[in-house]
Amino acid sequence: MTADALAEDFPPATREAWAALVEKTLKGQPLPEAKVGGVSVKALYTAEENGASVVPVLPARDVERPWDVRTSIAHPDPAQANSEALADLEGGAASILLRVDPTGAAGIAIGSAEAMARVLDQVEPELATIALDAGFLGPKAADWLAVAAKASPAAKLAFHLDPFSALAETGVSPGPLEAHLISAATVSARLTETYPDASLFLASGRVVHEAGGEAALELGFMAASAVAYAKALVRGGLTMDQAFQRITLGLAADQDYFLTIAKLRAARAIWVRIVEACGVSAPAVIEVRSSERMLSRMDAWTNMLRLTVAGFGAAAGGADAIMLGTFTDALGHSAALARRQSRNAQLVLMDEAGLGRVTDPAGGAWAIEALTDQLARAGWAAFQAIEAEGGLLASLSSGRIAAEAAASLAARRAALADKTEKMIGVTVFPNADPTPTPVEAITAVGVEAPSPRLPGPDSRCPPLMPVRLAEPFEVGA
């Protein structure tokens, strides 16, 4: 008997029949709609409700290496940072991101080109991409990295200059933010002559996510950053086409993989609309980092579940580079085990789950297509609101972005408190006797470094301070 013949014995499935069963189950209560990423999501979608897909055709991926497995290097000691970088690259990573902090409190304590060279000893920039995360010290760190790459035109460099995220997180810039934009664009234009394929700016919305904001605001922040950075690069001497081709988009991925997939697809749609409006053609390049706000100190092993799901969402959403944190990041500096686990999670998703073998695997799913469309529209509206205030600096200074993120955070924390939203190992299924987690005890020793201060008054805004959603539940953890 064929499947078609078997199906003839059953009545056709209709939306009306489904709705009747739902109404019976809910005992007459209206069908609820969930809020996801700042937009409403229905329980069921049909082809008619799908809406026109706004997502451009994604490029075919390399089956052997569909995305860049990126790891974070942040040990304050340059020698140990070098050891971790080499271990990660030998263990399957394809690139590294260097967190630079001369104080050693939040990254590698380096303050010169010589120190950068020590961190990158035996690292081949022609084979492994080297990215930076240096805040307002970004232009200086970019120069140090350029020296370490020894003018090799084949070097894979991502300078990741991002002064807007630095201002948003700290609430103050050492000198006018406009001056930092000019400095970053000037350095970028100069370095482009030696490294024509280097990525220059990172237009990231992650700072909104980490402060508790919704996906729509994260997308709007990302888009506004991209436009501001493109303008700065054009003023610095690049063509509009060159400017957009050297901007990388940055987003966060958390345990809501449907939202992560749709958010990445929406980001590409927003990018296409921006570059078309500017009369240029440049593909979207997206770096995704796992959410830090979703991590918990309680039974930290459960963080591996969240990180793996975040990696799945980023991969299925078409990320070009994925950087997963470690399950012990909320506790302290990650030991070798935690770093290996995060690398291996990506390698399993890539090589064993085969997530890169299908281009845009979520494409055609009515719910994902509808969510993508809604997020793209909501993100575009958030971008327009920022531009209507006079741009990202004005919008940050007014406090509106911080207020929106704070409101979203309060709502999410309330949902966790009453268990409308659940967090494994924290609000539900807590482990009364968790296994100890390995972390490395380190002592931060700062070094002298050039000051990032530029002449003029500081720019200020209410800060988008990073949070962890589990914190209110971690007393004694």
C-alpha cells in the first residue's frame, strides 16, 4: 500500500480542524501569541500567511568549511595568550579574536607592536584570520596587528574597529566620539593600501543584546552602525563600494535558535536594502558571537546546552564566522577543557551534523520566513528611528536606546521570576549537587600603553551595561 492510498483513509488536515482541537484544549480561551525578539509570533502559519520572503539568495557554502570557527583569546599574559591561540588553531579553530586590554582585566595586557608580535608568535596570518576587539584602543591595536602581519598582502585580518559599541557599553568616550570615528577611518584608509582584503569596521548590535535588548533593536543598532562607519570610511578616502565591502556585521546568538536563525536572515535583508539604496553591491559578512547574558554560574555545565544550541542557530542562519564562548565564562578564565568543548561543539555541528551542507536550511519554513520578515521590518523601523534622531550618537545620547533595552530586560527578568520563561539549571531543574567546573586562576598585571584619549570633550550616554539573566537566582552559587 502506498502512502497516498493510506492517506485516503483519513480526512484532510485543515486549519479549521486544527483550530477546533486547539479551542477544545484551551477550553474557549483565545489562542495566545508569543513575543519573540520584539515581534508577535503565532502558533501556526500557513503558506498564505508566510508573506513575501525578504531574504536574498544566500551564497553557496564551502562544504568542507562552511563557516569560520573563531575563538576568543583573552588571557592577560601575552605568552599564555599565544599558547592558547596555538592550541585553539591546532585543535580545529580557523581564526582567533584577540581581546586587547592593557590593564589585563578584560583581555591581553599588551600596549605595543612588540607585545602583539609575542602574542602572534608562530601564528600564520595567511592561514588563520586574526580579528581584534580593542575598544577605543582599536586604531592603535590595528597598527600593531598590521606590523605583526609583516605587510603580507595575503594576510587575513579583521581590525573590527567599533567605537560605537565601546561608547554604548561604557557610557563615555575618551574625547569626542566623532574624533574616534575620524581616527579609525583614517587608520583604516592607510592600512587598506597594504592589506586590501582586510575587514576594517565591525558594525555590531551585540551590545544591545548583552544589555537585555530585543532582536529588533539589536538589528537597528547594527544597521545604524554600518551606515555611520561607511560614511566615515568614505570621508577617509574610500569609495562607497570599498567602504561597504570592508564592514562586517556583528550579532549575538542565544538559546532561542528559531530567533537566531531569523535574526541572521533579517540582517542580510536589511543589509541588501542599505547597499542598494547607496547604489553599491557588497555581500553581507556576519560574525556571530554566543550570548553572554544567557550564561549561568549555577551548574555551569548546562551552559554547554545553551552554547551548542546557539551555535546551531548561527550555523543554520548562515553566519560567516561563529565564536562560541565557553561554559565557564561566567565563573572566570576558561581552562583548556572548556575551550576544547566549545571548539568541538562547532566541529560536531559542522562535520557530523552537516549543517553547512544545505544553503539556508530554514528557507521555505513558513514560521521562519514570517519571523524573518517581521524582524527585518522591525529592525528597519528601529534603524529609521535612530536615523530620525540624528544618527546613532544622538540616539545613544538621548538615552532612548538604553531605556528600551532596560524595559526589555525588566520584562524578561519578570518572566523568569514567574517561570513564564524558563532557564534550565537555574529556574527549573536546578542541580542540588553540581559537579565542580574547571577554571584557571589568573593574576592580571597591566602594562603601559598609549592613551586612547583624543582632544575635545568626552561623548556621554546612558551605558548599555552587559548583564546575565541568571544573576538574580545565583545567590551563593
